[in-house]
Amino acid sequence: MNVVFFVLILSSVLVAAFNGQMPAVTKASIDSAKTAVELALALAGQMTLWLGFMGVLRESGVLASLVRGLTPLTRRLFPEIPAEHPALSAMVMNFATNILGLGNAATPFGLKAMHELNQLNKHKGIATNSMVLFLVINTSGLALLPLGVVAIRASLGSADPGGIILPSLMGTFFATLIAVLLCKFIERLPLFSEKKLPPNPTPTETGNSPAATPPLPELILKESQPPSWRTWFVLAIALAVGWAFLLSLGDVGAVGELSAIERLRPYLSSWLLPLLMLSIVCLGFSRRIHVYEAFITSAKEGFQLSVSLIPYLVAILVAVGMFRASGALDFLIGVAGPWTGRVGLPAEALPMAFTRPLSASGALAIMMDTMKQHGPDSLIGYMVSLINGSSETTFYVLAVYFGSVHIAKTRHAVLACMSADVFSLGVTVFLTHLFFG
């Protein structure tokens, strides 16, 4: 990240100095710093909310069941983590919410997982293999349904807004698989081997003193308790809510010639989060858990974690904002365009490809603008949709997650994530031509 931060700032200033964009760069740096603080404060609410619900799942024994069920997979991917360690439960929740497309809920679970992984870290301030692999999976765009992209395509008049769902699923699957294999390969290279790490650094070497990262409460996995009459009460609630949902769909069939996924999309996007919250609370209640106390106990960590992220968010968002405002991104696209066109990646789709790892909001704006110019059902429109739906903001994730545990030396994380991004882009281009070419 040191190299990435230096290159972004250096290239931004140099390009702006020669093309007269220095006022824009200055404004971007100020605006981005303000945005970073606002984002951290907004994240505090989300983290408090979802860490609280995670506490309810922990106390009810649901996390224990999930972790045990996924033990064969997690043991292969993360052999360094002891069985039923709190990090595994947080990682499982992070992956589950990412798959459901609940990015706001996934981040608190991911930050919790990083803090638990740091408890196992023998070299404080240096990323472990488990940390890097966890972030590589997060940046591979792990998601089940790209409902947000489908909604944007529908709003722009696409004749087939849900047409990207199958190729997005395939792209996400292959991108994640490639990312895991790449990370496992790179971590075995002599240059990045954990066996060659120096002795545990002192606090002054990493800035990671015991006071800088206070220990967080253990995420204890408890056995689930046998159900009682509460189970029948919860089932009655589930039936009532299910009936209400069906009633809300009463006139869906009368909406023109829209496909089933297009008719259900607004209902899925508005019902999913409330139903998830209700399900967690009902599970805790049915298993005789003091839901409110469990929520409050775990939620207390949220604000503390979000405030600790402010310096890292400011650094990465300011650097990215300056890079875009200086014109350096446009220059990079102009140089690469003629070459990428030969392998099926049109120059018109390059702004999306370069912006997606840097900025989610920037990529969203570019995707919409590109589809307005070329049409959502054009080859380029499909391609930018798949890029956005099958990838993640790599540098934001690296800065936030590593920053939350004061990791100064990221080892092979940047190389692994960027290599995975390149392969993911290649898969997306191939699938676009295969399905829509």
C-alpha cells in the first residue's frame, strides 16, 4: 500500500502540473477528505447495527452450527486458524452477507474477522496468509445476485435487465476460484513466505502498540438450546410475514411484459434486510436468548472500530480523488485503449475497468454514463454491467480492512488482489462475448 499510495499521489501531481488541472486536484483532495470522515461516521451506524445482530447469532448458537458445517472448506482454505475460533464465525457471516449482496452488512463482519485474525498474528503489523486470503476473496466480487446493476439497467430502458444474472454468477464463481488459487500460489513463493518473516516487531516499529488496538470481546461459540413453545410462536410469525409478502405481490403479474426477476426485484431489495433482521431476532428468541442484551453487548464495538478507520479512509480516498481529478486516469486509458481492444476489451469500457478497483461511486457513475451513451443492451453496456457486478473496490477494501488492525506491511496482498482483478476482468470480457457478442 505504501507503493500504491506514493504512485497515486505522485502521478496525480505530475499530470495535473502539465495539463493545468491543479485547481481540480486541490478541490478533490479537500472534498475526498471530507467524504472519508462522513463515510466513517456513516459506517459507525452500520457496524453497530450488524455487530449487534452478530452477537445475537453468536449467543443463539447459530454461528457455531454454520462454522461446524463449513469446517471442511475453512480448514482447507485457512489451515492456520484453530477450529471454532471466533475469526471463522465472523468470516462466515462476511461471506454470507456478501453473497446476498448486503455490502453494508458485510463490512462490519469483515472488520470483526480481521480483528480476530490479528489475535492469532505472531508478527504484529505484518499481514498473515489468512488475512490476505480473506481479503482476496472479498475483493473477488463474491455475490449471488447483482440486483443493484439490474435495477440500473431497468431504469435505463434495457429490454433484458436481468440478462446479466447468469454470466455474473459465472464470473463471480470463476473470479473467486482464480483469486483463491492465485493467492495460494503467491504465498508459497520464497519472496512472500511466512517462514522468512522477521521476529515479532516492537510497538515502535509498526505503531501497533497494545493501547492502539485494545482487545475486543471474544466471540464465544455456544451450543444451541433445544426449542420450546417459542419455536411455534416464531413459526407463526414466519407464516404471517410470508402471507403479508404474498399479499404485497398480488398485482405483480399485471405489470406489463416484465420478466419474473424484474417484477420481483423491487420487492426483494426492500424486503431482504428487514426479513434478515427479523429472522435473527426470532432465532434468538426461540432459543431463549436475551436478545436485547446480546445485541447491546456486541454493538458496543461498532463505534470504536469505525473511528479507528478514519486515517486510512482519508489516505486512500484522497489519493484516488486526486488521481481521477488530475486526468491521470484518462491518460492511462488513452495509452491502454489501442492494446486492450485487440483482446476484446473496447476502449469505451476501460474507464469502468480502471475505476472499479478504486472507487465504487465513481464506477457506478461511469457505468451509468457508458450505458446512456452506448445503450444498456449493447456489447459495451453488457460488459460494464458485468464488470461492476462481478468485482469489488480492491484498494478501498485493502485500506479499510488492514487499517482496522494497523497492518503496515501487507506482503503479497496487493499483488494477489490485483492479479485476481486482472484475471477477473479477462473472465468478464470472455463471458460478455460468449453471451452477448
